[in-house]
Amino acid sequence: MEMEKYFFCYSTNLYEFLRYTKGIVFICTAFHDKTGKRFWLFERDEVLLEALKEYNECGKQLGLHARQV
């Protein structure tokens, strides 16, 4: 599997933004085998990258530290 083609989302807030605000459909959801944290797997494309930029910008406006993708 080419990992750079996919985005693993471990944030419930980010997942909800991508899924419900932006209407981006995830490929699958699962739990990390070592940490037990749930994640959602998205295909990395231009639509997703633009949504992530928007999410990060909203976080900066609120004074939150956003993770780089």
C-alpha cells in the first residue's frame, strides 16, 4: 500500500469536519493495533488537502496549534 495516498485521521473533531461539514467520505475506520485509538482512513486528494488547509486556518484563528499534514 502506498501510504502517501492515504490520510489517517485520529481526531474526532477533524473527522466530523471532513465528513459532515465538507462531505468527504472515508474509506474505512479501524483501531490502531498498538494504541487502540480509532482512526478514519481518507484518500489523499486535492479536495481533502483543501479541507485540511481550511481546518488548520480555522484553528489558527482560534489560537489552536494545528498539526501539519
